[in-house]
Amino acid sequence: MPDESLLREPADRGVRLVALSLLADAHKAARKLAHANDDDERDDALHDFRVAVRRFRSWLRAFEPWVDEAVSRKRLKRLHQIANATGAARDAAVHLEWMRHERGLMGIRQRIGEAWLRDRLDGRRAEGMEDALAAAAEFDTMAPKLERKLASYRCAVVPKEKPSLFGAVVSERLRDGTKSLRRHLSAIRNIDDVDHAHRARIAAKRFRYVFESVADLIPDGDAIIEALKSLQDSLGDLHDVHVFSKEVLVATEEEDNAAACPGLLRLARRLEERGARAYADVEAEWLHGAGAPLFAGLRDLAEEVATSSRGP
């Protein structure tokens, strides 16, 4: 990644340089997924590809006015669909990993339910991986075209007005991301605020993906990324619990599933405990004013970035 002098470049150039770097990362991740040899390798490669595509797409969305000639809304929508195609396999892999740790704590009767659910998730992961591999293949085809589009742009030899600087537009996005995240977090009142927690998770993810792409250019960028990552992990854990708990409880009501019920009910209780811990972390560090110091720091940082873009 270039040094902080990039903040003083025209916004068109800065936005596209970062976009090209993120595109290269996603293209590399797509090929890594395509050549993975076993389930463990594919799970890791799938995670990397999913994150890389979402990071690239988040950047394009955040700076759309500077890339809209290169990346149409139709192409942005297709990138969204590619990322979504990785969801089923990713969710199944995450749930299977958690259940692997739980299995050692279960009794013999309870393991019947765990084995039943594991078989279901294994099948879902296999089907989802086919979709993910197809998505990676499509991205592999799409990437060179996107690179050509992003690699150049037209500008006037004598512009009618002074062009925006990259640091200035990054500063604006930092302010916007801070406001959005704070608004969504303030709407969470308790552990049952599923929709608000989900929106806050999405806001945290998008903010982090945009911010970490320029973190090397900004003082204390790494520390802020770690704080955002911690928040995203806790909200992500809470989201996984909400989604998986419903599936486990519905499974206990299936007529032919009596033998599996003890294990499934235990998993449901453990998920409830896991969700309570995740919510407690979010509440202690971010809710009811707890996140105010970091939000204030982000506002100051946005101003510092804007100042740095103007040069010494």
C-alpha cells in the first residue's frame, strides 16, 4: 500500500489505486479457493475469498462517484450476488466448527442429536461449496475486465475547478461511517433487538472494510481496526447465534427426531449462553455511552486525515 502521500493525490487516482489493490487481493483469493485440495483448505480459502470480495465491493460502494464509469451498478449487483453465493457454505462451516468443540462436552445420548445435525450441515456445506466455487470462477473471469476499467480515467488538462483530494473524500467516509455505526448501535436496547443488532453488524463491517483499506496511511489505524474487528466479531457471533438457534429449535419439533432431541436441546441452551456472552461484550464496550471515547477519536481522526491531505 502506498504511503500517506496518497492522501494528497486527486480523489480519482487514490480511489482507483486502492480499488485495484483490493481487486488483486480478491482475484488471488478466488484462485486460491479454486485450487484448494480438501475441506479444511476450502473452508479457509472460502473465508478469504468472501472477505476479499466484500471488502472490494464495500470500497466501490463507498466511493461510487469516483468509479461509476468503470464499475456499473449492474456489475456492483453481480459482485453482491457473488459474495452471497459464498454464504451457505460459510455459515455451515462456522456452525460445524462450533459443534466440533461442543461434541466433547456431550453425553452419549446427546451426541445422537449432534451427529444428526452435523450430517445435515455437512450436506449443506457441500452444496454451498459448489455455489461458492462457481462464484469464484465467475470472479476469475470478471477480474481482468474490472482491472482494465479501473486502471485509467479521463481528466481535463485544465480543470474548471480544483479536483477533490483523496484524503478529503476518505475523511468524509470516516465521518459518515462513524455516524452510521453510532446510530445503529444506539438503537440496540437488549439482546432481543435482533434487527438493530443485525444492522449494526452490517454498518460495522462496511466501516471496517473501508477503513482498513487505508489504515496504513493513517496514524493509529491499526488500533482502530482492532476495535472495529472486536465489535464485528461480537455482533457476528450474536448474529450466528440468532440464526442457528432458530434452526436447532425447529429441528427439535420434527416428528421423526425424538432420539436427537436431547442433544439438540443441549445445543440450543449452549447457543443461548454463547449469545448472552456476545451481547455482554457488545454492551460493556459499545452501548449506553461506552463507545463514546472511540467515536470521539474517530471524529478527530477524520479531521486529521482531511488536514493531512492538504499537505504541510
